[in-house]
Amino acid sequence: MKNILFFKLSLYFFALFFIPVSVANANEPLSLTLKETIERVLKNNISISVQSYNSKINAQFIFEKEAVFDPTIDFEFTIAEETRQSTTVSTLSDPKSRNKDYDWDLSVTQKFITGGDYEFSFDSNKSETSSSLSSLNPVYSTDLALTVTQPLLKDFGIDLNKREIYIAKNDQKISDHQFTEKVIDTVTDAENIYWDLVFSIEDLKVKETSLQRARDLEKQVKAQVDVGTLAELEILQAKSDVASREERLLNAQNLIDDNGDNLKSILNFSFDSEEGLIKIIPADSPVFEPGSENSLEEALQTALIHRPDLLAKKKELDNRNIETKYNENQMLPTLDLIGSLGLNGLSGDSATTNGAYDTALSEAFSTKFGLWEFGLNLSYPLGNRAAKSKLAAKRLEVAQLLLDIKELEKNIVVEVREAHRQIKTDIKRVQATRVARKLAEEKLNAEEKKFKVGLSTSFNVLEFQEDLAEKQSNEIKAVIDYNKSLNRLNQVMARTLEAHDIKLFSKEGS
């Protein structure tokens, strides 16, 4: 069994060795192998293209959730001026004062994956006043501070705080599995339609041969009627059978057109274009290789490991478990450790000194003046009913999803058993229809010999001809059904891509 190279996809594309077939004109038939048909379907199918965008969209959600832990830089610059009536009654002071402030604020904040966060801030201020009572004018001040907050109970933990990233990655994998399932279904449909077209073409050949036999017999009957060895009623019977088989031939041709249109549709051919008018000729014939299919045990094991719908459900369960653990944590009290360290500086002009901004800045970094603060913040809602109800709901969702998975697994087992059993039935059908066809050939040959020597009637010969045509069509149908049953088994086992050597690649790797 070939191994399929499957990467977890953020950006899907097909590494298919597509061999284009040029279309000269609408009258020139297009010969396609099954492999070429599938390659064209994967290249042109609109629903696959639409589905492939989901993985790309979900990849962006991952970046969005990861961005929560990116640092944020804030800068603010303000100028403010205020004029007030002076509260000092003095002949030496102005009846009003004018204050002007220049503020430069810079801060960096970032969230920790443990649930905490920090803020590093630098504030600088220049204040000017017209009041003669101020000891320093202008005043330069600087403040440098680092504040850290770390939850110790509620909201604490790496996995807890990265839960949305985990969920986003699971969502992308779910999209990948859904995309794989869509590709499998599309390839399965394409192969079935291909074999339907093969059957209708082969069945047409059977009916053409049957019609020719009836016409040949009509000539023989007419010759014998002309010489008087057969009654004229015989020629009427022969002509009637020819007309009936001509009708069946027309129906068979119509079925070819219908199946051809179905194939063009899944190939996304435009019916109002030249390629929509072209006739498609299948280049492959159905195979009959009994015993090549997997055993029932192997098929069941493969399906339960690789079915994309089951894998998607399990990723959904992972998400529900992640959310449940988060809600369990939300039942805990809030207990945060808070710590701050700070430095500050001050400078300005006075009657005795000349200050400057760089002086205030140097004082701030000199550690002469500073502050520190450490403490705990405890909070717990009495009853905590909101957290309890959310946790109960998540646990119910998990229980519900477990039942869904169990039901899906049961359905998968049923599907695999049915598909495997159908193959066994089709093998017996092919063998039985081959025996029936050979017997019908022998009976017709014997009856034709009897007719030539006058020991049979044209009615009997025509009846045996129709019986042979029916047995030939049944044999072809049985072989086609066998190939479609193999296709179905590959689908329910999720090994369709492997069977057709289709590889799905990602730019990011696994």
C-alpha cells in the first residue's frame, strides 16, 4: 500500500502532473484516462476551490490569536494651558495665573503566556507658571516605572492562556480534514461518472451488434420468404424486432449524451463554449481483479484511523476539552500578585539654581528617588453561579460530542461493512453474468444452426439474440458496478487519494 504524503494544511494546493489535452475543434473527440479526468476535476472544480479557502482563513485566525502576546507601544504628547484667578490676595502677585504643561508619555505593555502582564512606562513633564509664588519655574519632572501583575489561581497557566491559539490551530486542522473529505467525495463522484460513461458506451456497442444481428436475420428471412420456404409472417416478426432494437439503440445513445454531460459538468466545462460541445471518449477500461481489495478487518481499521470526518470530530472534542479546562479554572478565586518599581527625578529654575530637563532625567536614573509596591489582590463572587453554569454547559457539550463521535464510528463501521460486502456480491455477479453470457452465446449459435436447416423459427433466433444482448449488458454492468464498489470502499476507508496517488501539500510543512 502506497503511503500518502499529507501535511497539515494552512495553504492547500495540488502537486498534480497534469497533462493538458488541446482541443482543436468541437468535432474532435477528447480522449481521457481516468487519471487525466481526476486531475482535470481537481484543477477545475469550483467547490474544491471554495473549500480550500477555509484553511487559509483559519491560518489567519491563528496569527490573530498569537498576536495577543505581542508587545504594545504607546506614546502620547500633550500641551495644555490654563488661566486661573489667583487665590492669593497680595499686591505683589498677579490677580490671575497662567499655567502651561508639556507632557511626554511613553509606555510598553505586554501579556505573559502565564496570564500576567507588565507595563513599563516613562513620563516626562515640563510645567510653566506665571505665578511669582512658585519656588521652581519652570519645573521638569520625570517618572520611570515597571508594574507587573501575575494571577496565581484564576487565569494562571500557559495552556490556559494559549487556549485560543490551540483552538484556532484545531479549527484549521478541522478545515483541512473537511477539505480532504471534499476532495475524496469529488474524486469518488468523478470516477463513478467516468465508469457510467464507459458503461453507456460499451452498452451501445452491444445494442449495435444486436441490431446488426436482427438486420442480418431479416435478410435471411426475406430471402427464404422470396423462395417460399418461409411464411410472410416471419418477415414481419423480423422487421418488428429490428424496429425495437433501433429504439433501444437510440435510448443507449441518449444515455451516452447524458453521462457525457455529467462528466463535463464535474469537469467544469462550459456548455456554451467549444469544449462543451466536444465528445469525451474514456480511454480506460474497467478491471476485474477479485481479491485485490482489503480484508474487512483492515478496511475497518483504516477507516477508523483515517476518516477525515471522524478526525474533524475528534478535533472538535479537543476544543471542547480545552474550553472545559478553562471554565474549571474560572471557578477559582482571583488572586493576583502585584508589584511595582519606580524612579523619579525633579528639576527646575529657582532664585539660586538653573534647572533643566536633563537634570531631572539624570536624577530619575540615579536611583536617589524611587518607590516600590508589592501586594495581593483577592476577589471571589459569592455563589459564583455564572462560572458554575458555564462549566456545566461545557461538560454537557463534551458529553454530547462524545455521543456524536460514537454514533459516527458506528456509522463508519456500517458503511465499511456494506461496501466490503457489496464487493463480494459484485464479484459473484461478474462470475455469474459471464457464465450466463457464454451459455447465451452457445444457445444462439445452436439455434442459428437449427434455423439454417429449417429446424427452428426466426422468432426463436430473435429471442435468443435479445437474450444474449441482455446477458452481455448484464456482464458489463456487473464489471462496472464492481469498479464502482471498489471506489466506494476506498471512499469509506478514506484511501481514495492514496489509490489515485494524489498528494496534498502545504507551504508551511507538517
